[in-house]
Amino acid sequence: MSVSPSLLAQVDPVWHRIRQEAKDAVAAEPLMGGLIHSGILHHETLETALAQRIAMKLASAEMSEQILRELADEAMQADPDLSGAARADLVAILDRDPACDRLLQPLLFFKGFQAIQAYRLAHWLWRTGRKDLAYFVQMRTSEIFGVDIHPAARIGRGIMVDHAHSIVIGETAVVGDNVSMLHSVTLGGTGKDHDDRHPKIENGVLIGAGAKVLGNITVGHCSRIAAGSVVLQAVPPMKTVAGVPARIVGEAGCAHPSISMDQILHEK
């Protein structure tokens, strides 16, 4: 049963805004009508639109779009946290990315957002014991988006991955809420140990382009990692680290660096 626009605006303002943006986009560029109708306007909910988008992107000769769509629909219905996290990610991107001025952009066009939602599907499969399917989704996400996240990794809400080229997040990595990272970031392990071996990124951290954080170390909340840094030791909360190997070069510069996205190393 369809929901009236006024009620939808109250119960799901994110989806209501996306649908209105989609209508405006079709009016402005009719050639986009087919994509926008199939991707957004034919759907009653964000959940079904997101499931369709993930399935279409990840489908291959080895796994059909229909099967992936059924998997994604099942996950969305079984775990409401998936759609809640997707909404938080959408709002985070709109808030932090100056190239984003509509909520429909990440859903349709931004591979960082799409890759994170595909990871969330893989993580749900992993947690429910369907590990081979989880590995398949990981593989396709890496092939299609250039983002390689182990399905066992734990990632919070309000995540922005900008540009999303060559992102690697290992099996025992943990990423908190409201974290922002740019392209070519690695959260990797060291050596061949099978135990807890990957970084723990706390809430509100900003990770610059090309940064590598290696080993079972904690990056404290609301800290900044400068572009190109190699972090091998724990980072205290609300500090800025830079260099190879990284060292503390100052304070974080603000209360919420992942939101401000200020990557300039200010003089002391």
C-alpha cells in the first residue's frame, strides 16, 4: 500500500526527500528517466531501492541479479539496522562532501556509499553463518568498486568514504561511528597471525588519502590521520598524526574532524 507524501515526509524524511529529488531530476533531464524510475521512483521504500541497486551492481554471470536481490531483501527485512545505517551514511555524505548536494547522488552515483552498503550485506551474511556468500559479495564489491572490506570487519554508522579507490579493511578491523576516510586508505594487519590483528578506529576519526594504519592498534576518537601517513602505534584521542612512520604533530584542531573534513596541518 502506498503512503501519502505528507505521511512519508513524517515517517521517513530521508526517503521522502530522495523521491522528491528524483522527480525533480527527471524533470530536469528526461534522459535519466529510465534509470531514476527503476532505481528510485518504482520503489515504495529506501530498503527495496537499496536492495535493487546493490543487486544490479554486483550481479555477474556467476550470480544473477535476481538471487542477489532476494538476498538483499531478506537482509533488509531481517535486520532493520542495515537500513538505519544506510540513512545515517546518506546524511553523513550530504553533510560532509561539498560535491554532494542531493541525497539521491550517493544512492545512484557514489561508489563509496554503494560499496559500504554492499559490505553491510556481506557482514549480515557473515554473522548469519553464510560465509561463502559473504565472500562472494566481498569479491564482487572489490571487483566493481575497488573497495575490499572483509565481511567480518565491524563498521559503524555515519560513514563517508570519499572517492573510494583502493580501500582495504581487514578481517578484525573495527570502525566506529561518524568516521570519514578518503581514497587509498588501508586498515591492515602485520605478519601472518590469525588473531586480532587489525586497527580499531574510534568514533569521529578523519583518515586522509593514502593513509595506512597497520596492526592491532587503537586510533582514539576524534583524531586525524594526515594523508600519506603510515600509522604503526596507537593514536591518543583528539590528536593529529602525520608522517612515515606517523607521529603526533598537534591537536585534532576541532571537536569533530570527521565532520569538518579539515585536513590542513596548522602551524603550532
